[in-house]
Amino acid sequence: MSGDWPWSNVTSLLCVPVGAPTSPSSPQPGSARLAHVAAEAELSVPFADELPSRRAQLEALRSSEFDVLVVGGGATGAGCALDAVTRNLKTALVERNDFSSGTSSRSTKLIHGGVRYLQKAIMQLDYEQYMMVKEALHERANLLEIAPHLSAPLPIMLPVYKWWQLPYFWAGIKMYDLVAGVQCLKSSYVLSKSKALELFPMLKKDKLVGAIVYYDGQHNDARMNLAIALTAARYGAATANYTEVVHLLKTGDPNGGPDRVCGARCRDVITGEEFDVKAKCVINATGPFTDSLRRMDDQQTENICQPSAGVHIVIPGYYSPDNMGLLDPATSDGRVIFFLPWENMTIAGTTDTPTQVTAHPIPGEDDINFILTEVRNYLSPDVEVRRGDVLAAWSGIRPLVTDPSSKDTQSICRNHVVSISGSGLVTIAGGKWTTYRSMAEETLDAAVRAHGLRAEPCRTVGLVLEGGKGWSPTLYIRLVQDYGLEKEVAQHLASTYGVRAFDVAKMAQVTGQRWPIVGKRLVSEFPYIESEVIYAIKEYACTAIDVLARRTRLGFLNVQAADEALPRIVAIMGQELGWSQERRTAELESARKFLYHEMGYRSRSEQLTRTSEINLDNQEVVRYKKRFHKFDKESKGFITTVDVQRVLESINVHIDENALHEILNEVDLNKNGQVEIDEFLQLMSAVKKGQVSDSRLAILMKTAEETLDERGPVTVDRSGGGV
């Protein structure tokens, strides 16, 4: 989004019917309701009470012949499976990793029509872009309705620093409302400088003219993806994660044409067992891996996927208001950056960089620092944006595509592409999270036509997803009252599982405390409880990573907290699934590798070891050495847990010895069981530069020093004359 929008071109697009304009009294979400599918009550729900086990799903895949086999368990693949099964097609879905393990769990968490796409539509008088925005806004409204527990409207502020930009931005945002029509979440509005700072006090004040606030949706992307897949399973689709397609099955064409795809040879990734899944139609919905499956069909086919990496970072929640996002429309290199509250934290991103397709994308330090720099540009100088405040970082691969039927094969398709190969393989590629449902509908329409399948019309508009039916914003109160859960835990369960939260609460262990009565937390500062790990297994979680990253979102929110919770998660899963000690050890190692590389733990933990340079002036060196020597009484040049324990006891502070070992181990760079003076100075230098924040040792030693200084030396008179 550039700084100058030529809204004089708006009128040339207004001839397109876009619905009634909105006003300040625009309907709130739910008042302009979408029509629920008339046939929903008639749809059979074979597994309404309990989902079939993964073992039962695998057996169904082996023993049945399907109308449709969907390959890929991201949002689009799960959407295709749900669309197919609710059309009364016998449906299978396989995913080689976990549901939403790729791009669909690594988004900006927005459900949006795309303000910047609308700008391009108007600037270029591009009707296709305009219709893409209109479709996305319709899907936004649908998604907010069918999963009310996982999604909600979010106001997003667009700060304005030049007077002449205000009418241009206002016209653009009002056009966004206009295109949404009756499905506008809430009418956008203009704020004065003082009001903008009242709502977003962290904002930079200098040269601020005012701000415009508009509304989009926000959701828990991985849980939303899972809800779609679980809903498909409840309606009877045979769905299995960790089931990899080894190669496609083909049969001869009776009309003498090329061989036809008739299924896939699959491998259970967990056991290694291979089996065939037979289907009349195979749908390729593998996102960034689209071309891999297309080459299984035809080795000579050209690539259509042009992957782009988008990095996001998570920083503490105090960086943004609880319920107000921020849009930076023109960063230093022209990219758009969002700055959004999410799960009591703040998300900032995204970047857009060409990349190679990989199952394990890693956030780069350059991208992290780019986002931090842009954040600094928009926040008050009073707010110190520190590299050490990055609690997690991840990279998602967006599968941009070229249309294989286009004459200009170099042009990237702005929307999505549905193509059918000569052998009948149906491919859906590109698109965006918000439009997963309409993409699935278009894909199934094409598949039904191409393969002559007998199917009902699409029924997914208004079809409520897992946990959504019967949910209300006050449902969490019943959880508190009926089960004795903490309010924060109850709110989390209600917004994650919807009405299924009661199933999770029933599994919660008694704490033995006066309050809460049930619900043991995995880590103290997050509302995730141990019974969620058991319930995750019912939701097809097979590994500790599945729980850390997608059944809960702990790995995406705080990698250190995730690392602390990991042993308990492995212990619970090991007990439930009968894991051997070797399997438990392997799970720990695999999950830590995931946190270290893919969730940015490496970037966070290596801030101390990236450089040995100590950037402190002489006064700071003297001050920190003095602090260190309050603990190093014998002037050994290092301190141990014994030294720290002795000082803490002298000021009546008691910390568990194991906890002290962990605190020192964070700073013990050479891992020799002690912290040398150089390591301590390096720590304080990293804290000064903002590379490290929330260092327990640094804060503990500072607090102890201040307490000792306040006390001063104890005089003979005060001690009772030495008697």
C-alpha cells in the first residue's frame, strides 16, 4: 500500500453492485446474518458424540473406495474434505505431517478482505482484484459466523502523519466498508490525534495528525484449521494426519486416453506401513508442495508454485492495546506490516521474501530485525523495542502460483488456480486463508464436473464448525461455576474449544487447592492445562510438537515457556499412548529442535553468544563488577549457585536449588557450572543493547544488591552490643 491513493478513480468502479453503503449504525456481527444452509439439519453426523480414533480412520482408508481423496491437511485441503463429505461424497483426507503444520498455522491471524488489494483494484481499475476483495469480505463474514469461538472482529488503526493523506486514506477505508455492504463488521471512523493516543498510547506522537480505524476479523488459525478437519471427520470423512502419499495410483483409460489417477499409495509415517487408498478423484491441496504432487502425476510438468516466505515475531502484550491493531501501510521498503494483539501477546509481521520450498522454514535474523525496526518507527521513543523481547518467531511459506493455462506463464496469479491434468488430478493452489471455503467449493465443482461424480450442491455456507454450535460469549462462566476453573483458564477453553470445552474440563485434575478446584497449568503464566494434552490425543495429536504448536499455541507464543512445559507434555502423552523411554527421549529432542529452529528459540538463545564484544563504558564496568563481587566474596572470579544462595538467604529470599541451576545455566556460556565475571559483563552488555530481556540472573542480582545497599552495615549498637 503506497502513501498516495488516487481515489479520483473510485467512481469508475462504483457501477459494480456492491451492496448498500454502511453508516455509523452499521450492523454488528450477527445482525446481518448469513443464511444457514437449509439442509444442515438433514445432514447425517455419524460421529457427533465421539470422533473415531486415528487407527479407525486408517482402517477406513485401507478398506474403502472413495469418491474423493484430498491430499493436504491445511485450511484448503480440510475445506475441500468438508465440502465433499457434506455433498454426500465418500471422502478421504490425508496429510503427511499434522493438520495445519505448514502455512495455515503461520499466518498473520487475520480474516480479511484485503485493504491493499482494494487499493490496487482502484489504482489499476482491475475488476478481478475488486471481485477478489468482495469475495473475501463475504467469506470473512461467513467465517466469523461459523466459528464464533475461534474468531472475532478486530479494530485496526491506520495512523496518519500528513494532513493531505487523511482524506485519501479515509476514502479508501470507506470504500472497503462499501464493498462489504451489509456484511460490514462495523463502520470505520476517524480519530483526532488525542483520541488516537488515548486508544493506542504507545503510538509515536511526533507529527501525528490523526488516525482511521477500520474493522477486520482475527482468528486462531491452527485451531480453525483443525476445527474444519474435525468437522469433516464428524460428518464421516476418513481423515488421517501423518499419512504420506508415496505415489499416485493410475488405471488405463477405456477410451484410449492417458492413464487416469485412481488413488494413492500412502505410508503411515508413524509405523512405516504402506497401503493403497482408492478414489475416483484425487485433489491436490498441498500448498507450497503443490508441484511435488503434480510431478508424481507427470514428471515433465512445469512448476507453478512461486513460494514466498513471511516472517512474524511475537513480543510481549504490553507493546499494543488489548483490542486494537495497527497497520503500517508504507514501510521503508514498501511492504505492509501489521502490529496486532493476539492471545494476550503482540504479533508483528509480515515480510515477503522469495524462498525455497521446505517443510521446516526458519525465521531469519535479518527479517526479525527488519520487523523490529519498522515497529520502532511507529512506537513512541519512550517504548524501548528490544531484540530480547522477541518471545517467538516463525516463517510461513505462502504458495503464490502462476496459472498453467495462462499464455504468460511468468505472471503470478493474484488469486487461486484450479486446474485438472490430463490424468484427472485436480489441483487447487494459491489463494488466501480467508477464502479457503470458496476455494474448496470451486474445486469440488470442478472435480464433480470432470469426474462425473453424483453430488449434492455445496452446503458449507453457514455450516457451523466444531465447537461453534451453542457457543456464547458467556459460556466460560458456566465452566467456572460448574467445574471450579480459574476465570482465565475457563475463558481460554471456551475460546479454543467452544462447547467442547466441557469435555476438556471433565478431564481436568483436582488441584487440591482451595482455588482453582480443577485445572493444573502446564506453565504458570499461560492458561493451558494438563487435561488439554489428553484431549489433544482425541483430536489426533501424535507428537509433542502437535500439542505445543497446534492444539495449544504455546510454541508460537513463548518458546521458553514451551520448553518448560515440554517434559510434562511428553510425560502425559507417553502415559496415554504407552510410549517407551526411547520414544519419550526422541519426542523431547524433536520438539526442542522444532522450538530451536522453527520457532526462533535459536535466535533468542544465541543473543549472548553471537558476539563476545562487551559494549559497556568504564563506569558501567565498575558498577557491574561491584555487583558481581557482592556475590563473589572470595574473589574467585566466578560465582556458583552456592554463592547466589548465600546472598539470597542473607536477605531472606529462598529459591529452590534446581531453579537456581536453571537461572545460572542461562548465562553460563561455556557450560562449566559457574558464571565468570566476563560472562556476567557480557550478559549486562546484551541487556543494555536490548539483545536480552527478562534475564532472571540480571534482575535477581540487581534486586539483591539494592536490598543490601538499603540495609547498609549493621552497627554494634543495633545488634545488641554484640551480646
